[in-house]
Amino acid sequence: MRAKSLRLRLSIAASLSLCVALVLAGVALVALFERYVIRRVGVELDTYIRQLAANVSLGPDGALQLGRPLADPRFDQPLSGLYWQIVEDGAGVKLRSRSLWDHVIDLPNDEIEPGIAHHHDLPGPNGETLFLGERRVNYATEGGNRRLRITAAVDRNEILEARTEFAGDVAASLAVLALILLASSWGQIAVGLRPLEALRRNVNAVRAGEKKSITVDGPEEIMPLVAEVNSLLEAKAKAVESAKARAANLAHALKTPLAILATDAERLRKDGRDEIADELQELAFGMRRHINRELSRARLQSLAGSPVQATPLRNVVESLTRALMRTPRGGALSWRLDIPADVTIGMGVEEATELFGALLENAVKWAATEVHVSAERECVLSILVEDDGPGVPPEKLVELGQRGVRLDQKTEGTGLGLSISSDIVDAYGGQIRFGTRSPHGFQAIITLPA
């Protein structure tokens, strides 16, 4: 699964790259430290070899002897890991450190130039690996030159232990450095993405109607996006205005023909031609219904980008209730409003009036004795409009809100009221559901952002 968060993607990429870089740096540092230690140990071994060469002398009987022992006490401790020995060509081992005990370092049979230091890895007295340095020294005597191989060696485990300790110290230091660098990279990511947050706020402001275009002054990488979005907003605004103009022109152009059709239908009915009159009246009624629908859709399209208003819900519902109570049907009903005075709805008065006007007119049309409207605001705003009429069969509820659907063809209406209500609620990011009131009746449940 791909991470959908840009911040998360950048954080993961930064974390992985930092980890890889620090691991490689740690490996390189450990390798460099090991090389340094080997060179340093090699220098120390060469120092021991030079001290041995300077202190070797010939006794009266011609035997080799060491005038002064080396200062490091490990040479006197058996199998301490630090050794020396002197080998004479053709005569074998002549002198060796006490640390070798009864062991001998088995030197390779290779030619070594006099005075040149050589370093090898050879098996030690306990099977360990020794890091060994040696030189060939020539001693001139009355009997001729005596060729000596002077060797000093150290257990390579000491080098490995030093490397291991250094690697542990480096790992701890790099871990702390990794945390510092990760925190720094996360801060850089936050700073780098801040223009996108500003862009998001501008887009929200445009959608809420507070602005008509994006005015963020961001880095040059996002300005092409800002320009494209502004162009899109401008094109959408022009398209909405064009749609509204076309709908208005259509309504104006058809107003006179519809009036003529209605007049002709009445004349035909007076002449006793009821069948033709009914056909013309139904034709005019259908055309008027479609015109109203298109005008409503054009106005709803213009809601996007309009300023968000806070309309007191109780005022709107009370105004509609007073108007409906003047009608014969509305005056015979009992009205119950449970709407707190501080509850507001996030739409204009005109849209709120049309929304609840359609719902209340539907309730008045079907109610037997009562219409009930209630509202409560928590995380969202929930509004309930219900009546105690015959209700709608459960299998027919799904059809409500569809354009022009009328479940009862005998009752006067266009079938557009609930459909327009659904469109208004959708335009403001809400939902509307239709259900059955218990024990009988109809209810519309509206859910809108608080």
C-alpha cells in the first residue's frame, strides 16, 4: 500500500536515506579506524624490532645474547599475546621472549631484504592469529656475516577488540546523530510543506465563498498550480453565470407560450372539448415543471463559491409555519417546533426557505393532525421534519427525492419539492434521508455540517 500523505512519504524517504548514509558512514569509519590501528601496531612492532636489534650482541663463545630486556612486561608473561623471537639463518631460533614459553613462531621461508620491515598474519602459539612484523639484520663478525630475522608479534584479537569497542562507540554516536538529523529533516519537511497548508486554507476560503480566487504568495514550485486553479475557478464562474443566464432566458422565452397554452386550454374546456384541454394543460404543466427544475439547478450551481451565512433556523421555520397556518390545511393542524433559538444553519435565507418550504408543504399536504420540526446540534446539525399522515411504504422510500417522482398522482404537485430539497442539502455538503415515523407517518432527516 502506498502512503497517501506527502509528509509521510518525505519522512520515510528522509529516514531511509539517513539510515543508509549513516550505516555506510559507520562502516567506513570502523574500516578506517581498523587501518589506523594496524598501522599504529605496526609502528610499535617496528619499534620493538629496532630495540631488539640494538640490544643483541655476541658473547665470548659466539652465542647471541640480549643485553637489556624490552620494557613491556607482557613479554615476560606466558602466552600474553605479545611475543618476540630472533632466528639465525641456518641455525634456527636463537632467542625468544618468555611469553612464547616453549612455542616457536613458524616463519614463512621467504626472502626479506635487509633493513626492510615486513608484516604478516601467522598462526600463534594458542592457535590464534598473530599480526607479525619482522626485519632481516646482518651482523659482521670475524667469522663472516651472521644473518638474523628479528620478529615481534601481537595477537590480532587485540586489534579486533579495539575495532569492536570503537564500532560500539560509533554506533551510539551515530544513533544520536540520526535522531538529531531526523528531527531536523522533519522540521525541514514541515517548513517546506507550509506553503501547501497555506494553499489548502486558500482553497477552503474559495469554497466557503470568502474569496473568489487563490491569493497565496508561495514558492515558484507551486505558483503554476495556483495559476491553473485560478484559471479553473474563473472558467467555472463563467460557466455558472452562462448557465444561469441560459436558464433565465429559457424561462422568459417560455413564459408567454405557456400562458397562451393555458388560455387555449380554458377556451377548449368552455367549448366542451375537455380531452384536448386536458392534454394541453398537462403539456403546459410538464413544461413548467421542467423550467422550475432547471432554474433551481442553475441557482444551486451558483451556491459554490458563495459566502457562507449563518441563518437562524427557528426564524426561517417560524416564518414558513405562520404562512402555512393561513392555508385551510395548515390552519387545521397542530404545529410543534423544538428548535433552540441559538441554532443556525449554514446557508442563505433564500435557500433555507426553499429547503424547509418544500418539506413543510409536503408535511401539510399529508399530515392528519400534527407537524413536528426539531433540531439538535452536536458534531453535526440534525433536523427532523415529520408528520402523522399515512406515510410511505418502505419499498417506495428509495424513490423519494428523485426528479419529478410523485408517488400519488391524484394529489396536486409537481414531484419536484423533495428533489429540490435533496439538491440543496447536497450543495451544502449534507445528507437527507426519508423514513417512516412510528407508529405511522413520514419523516425527513437532514444532516448538515455544524
